[in-house]
Amino acid sequence: MAQPTNNQSITPEVRPVTEELDRFASRPDVLCVLRQAAANAREKLRQNPNIAEAFAALDLSCLGCPVPAAIGSVRVVVNRGAGGASIERHVNSTQYLFALDGAMETHVQTTDGWRVDRYGQGNPAVLENRWHVVPPGVWHKSTAPGARNWGVVAFHSARNVSDEYQ
């Protein structure tokens, strides 16, 4: 049984941008492009069983409509099994994660230790059930419960994201 959503990442400061992104990503034409990119990434995983994840960096013009001004780049990532990439941070970019394939967790390092935010499940009318926001420079790792491939869209505020890994 899935654990309840407890996503604490959408603060009053980031809610307006997240709401705008939600309206954008929920458009049928945009969602179609995002799902096709995820299907292409799944095919990469199928063709190469030795890789743990596949991603597509989307040209913003392929989305067919103006992207919200707060967004500089978009990546669609599909991970094999429950795991994800290593612990990472994006020092120059806020990351807005949109769950494509059900339940997800993002583990976020705080001054009190690691916090686990769950989303991608529950009432879809609740923003926190679909999105997770990671501020610039915060160490985090996203995973999915169960042994299934899962996809996420990472909208970044930076055009050229500076990724760091542990």
C-alpha cells in the first residue's frame, strides 16, 4: 500500500510558479510531448539493460506553446526500478519535478537531516500530490516505491543547469 502524500516542498514562495507550471504541463498538447519523450527514454532503457536511467533534454520550442517565463530548461527522465541517480543538487537552478508515472519520493537534505516528500499519488486536485520543488543548491534524490520503471519531468529555472553529484 502506498504511503500517504506528505509533500512539504511547495511553500508560499514557490506556489505561484508551481501553479503556472501545473496549468502548462496539464495542457493536452504539452502532456503529449512529455509522455512521448518518456516513451523514447523507456525505449532507450529497453535497448540497453545496463543503464539505470535514460533522459531527454527537450528543446523548449518542441512544446508547441510559450513556456512559463520561470523555466529555462526541461528534462524528461525515466529510471529503472525503484532507484534513481545518485544524490544530486543544482546550484544555479530551482527544480520543479512533475510526476508522470505514479507514486514518487524525493529525499531532501535539511538542517535536521533527510526529509522524505511523497507525491505522485492521492487526490490529483491537490498540487502537492503532483509536484515537488527543490530549491537551488539543495541535495536531493528521487526514487519510486516498488520495482517499476518510472518517469518524471524536471523543469529547471536555469537554461544551463549546473549539476553536482555525491
